Amino acid sequence: MEKTFKTIIPSELPVPKLHHYLLGAVGPRPIAFASTVDENGVPNLAPFSFFNVFSANPPILIFSPARSGRTNTTKDTFNNVKVIPEVVINIVNFPIVHQMSLASSPYDPSVDEFQKSGLTPVASETVRPFRVKESPVQFECKVNEVIELGQNGGAGNLVICEVLRMHIDEEIIDDSGQIDQHKIDLVARMGGNWYCHANAESMFEIEKPITSCGIGFDAIPSDIKESTVLTANDLGQLGGIEELPDETAVNEFKLLELSDLFLSLEDNPAALEKSLHERAKAYLTSNQLEEAWMTLLAFNNG
């Protein structure tokens, strides 16, 4: 069935409705749990999901405390970094997600969100704002620049932060010295009230083609591209292989792993081909690319 699309022209929509479309479409978004202080040293702690890392050399993080779409007022965080250009960006994981949400309440500027959220302030080494002890990774940053994107309600303010110190909970570091993506237990923002939990059930690996080039979608044989079982995304995964398995490898795999299908369906080629494609799809789900290819190539091999 052919898809139909709703076309949106941003200038023709009320800002709140446009805001919902943007946040519903662009996600999951990482959360910058930003700790700042005002000119009197009063701490402030607030989360922002307009956030990401943009450079490693120099190490740059950017987040955006937008103007209120209802009142056009600016956030305490924005006001603070304009006066004291320092911030600690604390990473939010599942064990502190509700405390983070509580800190997002519209408290008066004089209120300390550390106390309201029950999170523990820890003195930083290079900047004045406190770190969140419970956060798995804390970035002490100086604010290099604040770029105001507009003066109307809903306008963002890009806070460009240079990382001076990183503090990583040693419990989330794996044997290779890297951050274990299962142990860090991250959460992210979706649209509306929804969040995303990056746990073992939701994560998967795709090997990045940094130094290698796959054969590409266009090099896949037409009978495979016309499959009724494999999706275009499956074909994209198949196109990532650098070189197809040779005939010897395919024959050996056919004898050892696929003999049950060939014996049971030898008199029904259409059913055999479909079953092979279904098994190849299962291999792709397990990221077994070479096995998937040998399964597909076995149909016309020998």
C-alpha cells in the first residue's frame, strides 16, 4: 500500500503544536542534566534534551535551554551561564530518571534543585557548579559561547560547552577501559511524557563501515532483491558484506546447515526458496551476515 504523508509548514503552525511534532519525530534524545550557579553561588539543576556531543578535539558539548513557548521567559540555566559561564553536564541513567524529572519542575530561582530532587552535590575540580554524585558520567565545562536563535517563545539558545574534566564511575568501565553500554544504563527523551531505556532488550550492534566498503544494494542478485520475505532494510544489511562467500564455502554450509530444508522441500522449489529466505532473515537478526549470504546463495548453488 502506498504511503501518504502529512506535510507541515512550520510558519503556519502554533509553536506548541510544532514543538510536539519536532519532539515526537526527533528521538530518542540524550539528556543534559545541567548544573549551574548564579552570581550569588545559588545552585541550579535542570535537564535539557536538546543536547549532544559535537566535537572530540576540542571536546565540545552543546545543549539548548529554550525560551518558554507559553511565557517567552528564559530558563534559570540560561540566565546563570550568561553571568557565570561554567556548567557541569551530568549524564542521566535509569537509576536517577525520576529524580531528574523532579528537578525539571518550575521552581523559583532561589530554590536548590539538589535538595528538591534528593541528589547529592559534589564539588567540582575546575568549575564552580556542583557535580551530581549519582550520575555515571559528569562533564565539567567552561561555556565558550551562547548563541541565541531567536527572541520569541520556543526559541533555542545554544550553550557551547568545552569539556575540562570528565568523571566516570569506575563501575561502568569494562575490561578494555571503555564505557560498558549495558552498565551505564542510559535513558533518553522521546515525545510527550515518553522516555527510552537503553538496556539489553533495546540495544543492538551494527559494525561501522569506517575502513571497509560493502558490495552495496545494487550488487545484490535480482532474485534476492525481489524476495517476498526480505525487507529493503534486510537488503541494506546484506549489502554491507565486503565480499561474497565462495562456492566451496556455500556448498559446505549447504551440506552441514541446510540439508534439512533441501531434503524436505526438494520437490517444491518455491517453498524451498521462501524457507531459505526466512532462515537468512533469522541469521540477519542475529547479525550473522556471512551465514545469511551462504543460505541465500545455496538456492542456486549446485
